[in-house]
Amino acid sequence: MTDQRSQAELVRQSLKRRYRKERRFRLYGIVAISIALASLFILFADIIGKGHSGFVKTTITLDVTLDSEIMYLDDPTDKDQISMADFVAPIVAALQDHFPDAEGRAARRELGRLVGSYAASDIRDLIEANPDLLNTTQTIEFLAHDTVSVYVKHADDPGYSIRLSEQQQMWVDELLEKGVINTSFNDVLFSRGDSREPGNAGILGAIVGSLFTMLVTLAISFPVGIAAAVYLEEFAPQNRLTDFIEVNINNLAAVPSIIFGLLGLAVFIGLFGMPRSVPVVGGLVLALMTLPTIIISSRAAIKSVPPSIREAAEGIGASKMQVVLHHVVPLAMPGMLTGSIIGMAQALGETAPLLLIGMVAFIVDVPDGFFSSATVLPVQIYLWASSSEQGFVELASAGIMVLLAFMISMNALAIWLRKRLERRW
Amino acid sequence: MQTANLLPLVLVLAVVAYGLAFMRSRAVAAPLGGIRNLKALPFYYAARAALWCAIPALIVLAAWAGFEGKVIQGIVIASLPQDVWPESPGQASLVLSQISNVAAGKLNPEFVPDHIAGAAGLLENLRAQSGTFKTILVLLIAALGAAFAWTRVAPHINARESVERTLRRIFFVCAAVAVLTTVGIVFSVIFETVRFFGKVPITEFLFGTSWSPQTALRADQVGAEGAFGIIPLFTGTLLISAIALLVAVPIGLLSAIYLSEYASKRVRSTVKPLLEMLAGVPTVVYGFFAALTVAPFIRDLAELVGLEASSQSALAAGLVMGIMIIPFVSSLSDDVINAVPQTLRDGSLALGATQSETMKNVIFPAALPGIIGGILLAASRAIGETMIVVMAAGLAANLTVNPLDSVTTVTVQIATLLVGDQEFDSAKTLSAFALGMMLFIVTLLLNVVALKIVRKYREQYD
């Protein structure tokens, strides 16, 4: 008896320790989850913190007198004169109106560096379009030079280095006070292609490129994926070939994406001689990459259609194909759509295979078709992130925010579709 | 006509064929006393006409579009005077790009040799001819197919069967695309790899300890032959993957255990989607985060404790990659833990074990094979991941296991060797394909083994 009691005693004594262990184990779990969620939070906070200033542009509004004398331009319709004319001079003159004591070549040069390097071509385009404006005074809004933009937006941020002279900083401070230098929503970001100058660069080209690429991917992977899933679930005989196809699909789902880039390079570009850096090739590569995802989720959707539906249709004389096309596929469609949208969202964020097929070129123009050179949103982000110019970092983060917004809305659409259309049997 | 315009045209023709055959079948049926006297519904006659119209035409169109470029290039090269024939494929592609630039009007014909300008004219001519032939041929085939189907609209022919047979074949072809993709991958890496091993011996590739794939621009340049030893790349890849797994496995596994055994339904339904968001973030975003935030942070931290860290460290890439694969590990472990039968759990708890003891001594050992399978899958993910390492791990092929050093990986090298224009026959370019083959084989093996373990384990409890 004493033996038993001492055993019970032992257990009771050890209970405290065991409960402590239990609590500790539970704590480990909470810590692990907290670390994971904290990383997610830090990731988003970091990107928003870096990127919010990318949505702001810095502009200088000046009353520019388009004086024919200082521009050396009498006749704006004459192409030779236009190409020889000095369009920076009126801008500098306009700035000198604000700072009459800035004299001499050095000061004039520094003044001229307050506006972006596209300011001169803005004036040229204006005069070329309206020759009547010569010798009039116009109020024009210029993009500020990138060094000015960095100074205005990030003067207190140790991560940025200010590359303005002290004289220039004083000018900028004064112009800010006068309201000549302004910050406003960066519409340039959404209306232009890439540029060498951060202030002038936009993601429209990349968004359109992504759109064309995704259209090709969708047009191929959605029908092919569904057809393959239907075949494997409904028609495939139980044999070696079917097994082989299944194993292949499962393995393809786990092949690193960069390998698909090699495939695209060797087959589509090397063998078929398709052009480099075009959305068609990118779309084809991404279609092959997303196909396994779509097939696997479509098969799951088909599997969830109860056999009673099939039996009922067969019972009233439908052929196998009619059963599938009239009943099974429509009923499985919500699941198939959800899987496809998720697959497309993955493809939208994919970068590595597109690097190999040449979609990393520096492209200024917004692509206008499936066969014009293009880049896509994630590649544009990569290009900007690896640029040494400091203004591109905020653009890259802004691009990431746009990309994530696209992906989150696609996933939200998928979840909404599933909730809305899914039927429980 | 452009392929992009022909494609919709063929589809429009198919719709027209559908409509015509539909009306025809009704017309045929009318004197017999309605469509019930036909062997199939009008829809099937019409669908067959559409298929006959579209499929052969599309096959011809695809074949033509696929090989048009190559054939024209061959003819243009062959048309050049013998004494300027390009000697190597690299030179040929240079000449071709010059010719096509002239043809596209990007290069003034006056600035190039006469034979190039002539070839540009020929190129344009051939392209126009090819376009015309293609258009005529494709439209002709579409019309013939539709006409044939039109003649076969007859009451005694069962169109439904032939339509269903065709559809079934199309479905099969779609399923076979997966096999074709695998075959395509294997062939696209194998040819170039064999050519690479013709230039660099396989033993040097597998056992060499130095990697610097510069090849000479001129034959007599100093250091003309590059070094192609894969060992530094493998150690770099393994180092980063190991760091990633060290982060992801404990966090992922413990999260999965907590979520499946302890968490309330509400916590589970909010935390799980949040964790899965980590998997949905594009890799380029992780790369950005690793390169611009984590790497400088680690460098500063290391300096603070007196260590020297490179600005592109393996640790930064590995940590961020670990975060990326947390949801991978956690959702796979979650699946296997939930697959352990409830009876095991209940039995252990009934004997007086606490929840954590049940977990550690009963469920975890039972779920171990599945968890290992999941970890292997995660490892193959880590090995094949590209963007994070391209942006954060650097290019220097250091043979080191110091996580604060900069290392390079197989995927980084593939990406950097193949970005931009390259000559197709240099050892440098070919080595990327050899690396690709290594990567493909290793990840394939990992996946096959992992899937086998997971499947075997599932069978055990099903």
C-alpha cells in the first residue's frame, strides 16, 4: 500500500514540473507564430515606409518667358533652329527672377540643376506644338531635379545623402517657402514607362507588359489546365501512361521556376526563333509554369462533385461527354476559377524565368502589343531595386505596393468567388 | 498577315462554319419530319464543322509560325556571298541582327556593306512572301475542312460520336502537355550540357573548387580560360538553404503544432490565412527586403559586436528565405499532424499524459515521416529559389561556410550568366545549362523522395 501511495505521491510531485513543461511548450508555439506574424508585419511596414514617398512628386512652377533672343530661336517651325536652340536659358532666367543676386556662370549652372533634365525638352515640345507662344510668358510646371526631390522629401532621413550645394539648399528652402516648389501626387508613376531619371520613371509600361503577359498565360493555361484535369479525372484509363502523366504533373509543380526560364530560352527562343523580351514568350513560359497548379486544383474541384449527379445524368441517357460538359464541369467551375486565379496571381509575381528570356531590358515605351518588347511589374521592381540611383528605391517600393495591391485583390476575388459560388453537397 | 491576326480570323471562320452546318442540318432534317430523325442533334453537326474548320488550320498555323523565323534566317544566311559566310553561330546571330535592324529601318542601309543591305531586302521580301503563303494556306485549309464537314451533314451519320471522340483526344493532348513540358526541360538542358562537357571535362565541373566563368574576348587574353568548378556554388547554395531551413523548420513546425493542437477555432481561422500570406508574397519583394533592409541591418549589427560582415551576406538571404518557406513547412506539417488518427491522441491523453507529452511522444513520432517529407519539399524550394539570392547573396563565388560572408548559388549563376545578350556557343553560356541540369536533377530527386515518403505515410493511416 505504501508503495502505491508513494507512487501517487511521485506523480503528484512531478505534476508541477510537467505542467510547467506543458506551459513552456505552449509558449514555444505562441512565440513561433509571433515571429512569423512579426516578420510579415515588418516586411509590410518596411515596404510602406520606404515606398510611400514614391507616390509623391516634386515640381517647380515657373513663369517662363520664351524669349527668342536668349533661346537663339526665331522660327520654331525650322527643324534646324529647334535642334540648335537653347531651351535651358529661359528656365534659368525664370529662376533668376527669384534670385536676382545669382550671377555668373557657376551660379547659373547650379540654378539650372534645380529642374529635371527633361525640363528643356518640355519647353521644346511646347514651342514645337504652338509656335505662337514664342516671346510670351507661360506658367509651366516642371519636375524638379532628382537631387532636389531627395532633399525635399528626405532631408531628415539618414538613409539618403543630399547632393545639393549649400547655396542650392538655401534656394530650395526659399522656393519651398514661396510655394514655387511643391509636392503633389505622383501621376508620372502611373502614366509613363521606365526612365534613367527616377522623377521621370513610371510603372505604366510594366503594368501594361504584365497585362499582355498575363493575357497570354490565361488564354493558354486556363483551357489547357481544365481540359487536362477533366481528362485525368473522367476519361483517363487506369494504366501506366496515366500514372506517368500524373507523376509528371506533381513533379512539375515543384520544379524551380528558373528552370522554366531555361526551357523558354532553349525552346521558344532558340528552337522556334521567337523574339526575345516579348510578352508572348513570357506568357508561354508562365503558362507552362502555372499549368500544374491549375490542373491540381481543378482536379480537386471535379472530385468534389458528388457521383449522384453523374449517375442521375447517365440515368436519363446522357453520354459520358454530356455528363461531363453539361453537369460536372459547370458544377466544378467555381473551384476551377479559384484555383486559376491563385495560379495567375503566382504568375503575376514571378520574376526569375522572365530574366532568362530577356524581359529585363531597359524599355521606355509603353508596349503596344503581344510582340513588342516589354518588361513586367516584378522585373521592373528588380531593376529599380538593383539600381544605384537613390531615387529608384522609393519607386521600387511603390511598385511593390502596386504589385501587392494587384495580388491581394486577385486573392480576395478568389476567396469571394469561392464563398459566393461554392456548394456544399 | 500576322499570326496574331490570323488566329482570330480562323476562330471567326469556325463560328461561321458552325452556323452554316447548324442551318444545313435543320434543312436536311425538315423534309424528314424534324430533327428527331437525325442521328445526332444539330448542335453536333455544327460543332463537328467548327472543329474540322479550326483544328487543321490551327495546327498548320502553329507549325508555320514556329518554324518561319528559323527557315527564313537560314535562307538569308545562305544567300550571303560565300566569302562573308559567318564562321560561328555567334557571328551568324550578329550578322542576322544587323540584317534585321536594316530591314526594320533602325539602321541606315547606307552605313552597312552592300551584301548586308541586299540580305535585308531579301529578308523583307521573304517575310512578305511567307506571310502571304501562310494566310492563303491557312484559310484554304479552314475552308476545305468546313466544306468537308458540310458534305457530311446527313441524317444517317452520328456526328455526336465523332465530336466526342475528337474532344476526348483534345483533352488527352492537354493532359500530355505536362509530359511534353518535362521532355522539353530535359532536352533543352541536356543538349547544351553535353556541348558544355565537350569543352570542360565533367570531373573538373563536379570537383573543381573555383568558379570564375569569364571567357576571353580575344584568344590571347590573360586568364583566357575560365574556371568551372561547381563546389563553391554548391556550398553557397547549401549554406543559404541550411540557414533558411534552420529558421523555417522550428518556426513552421511549432506554429503548426500550436495551431492544430492548442489554438481555438477563431485564432486558427485568422492566423492561418495570415501565415499563408507569407507564401503569396512575390519572391522579388523578399529579395528587395533582404537586400535593402535585412542585409544592412546584419552588417551594422555585426560591426557593433566587432565582426566583419559583407554587405551581401549569406545570412541575410538565408533568413529571408527562411521566412518565405515558413508557411510551406507549417501547412505541410499541419496536414500530417491532422492525419494522425484521433484514437492515438485520445489513448495517450487517457493514460494521463499532458497535451505536450502526447505531442512529443505519440503524435510527433507518428507524423515524423510526413514531416520529413515536408522538410525535403521545403529544401527543394530553398535550393531552387532565385530572386532572393540574386538580389541579396551576391556574385562572388567564395568557398566558405561563414554566414556573414558573401556567397553565390547555382540559381544566381544561371540567372547572371544568361541575362543580356549572349553567344550561344561559349563555355560561359553553356555552363548555365549544365548548372540548370544539376539543379533540375537535385530538386527532382528531392521531390520524388519526399512525395514517396509522404504517400507511404498516408497509406499507413488511411
